[in-house]
Amino acid sequence: MENLAQKMSEFKTKKEQYSYCHDLFCSKRQELYLIEQIMIQTRQEMEEGCKHEWEKDWENRDERSRWKCKHCTKSR
């Protein structure tokens, strides 16, 4: 009987640890999502306010011609 009580106590401890980690993970994921949204909005505002100066992107990816702004790196 003592062995069963000990196992139940260990289970409860592990469950509490799991719950804590799960809650922490969910809150950090939400925090990262909000930061990502701020970054996206800030980049859009930066690109809208930029006086674009287009230059050819010479990286050999495919046959398409590519241009990007040399200030904000927005693609054309």
C-alpha cells in the first residue's frame, strides 16, 4: 500500500511539473506571436516610408529578373 501511495505522490508531482511547463510554453508562444506581429507592422511602415532605390539582385536563383531596394531590401 505504501508503494502505491508513493507512486501516486510522484505522479502528482510530475503532473504539476507538466502543467507548469505547458502553461509557460503557451504564454511564451503568445508573447512571441505578439512580437512577430509588431515586427511585421514595423517592417511594413519602414518600407512605406522608404525612398526606394532599386538595384538588380544578382543572386543566381532562377531565370527571373529580380530587383530590391538597397535601403530596405523590399522586393519589386
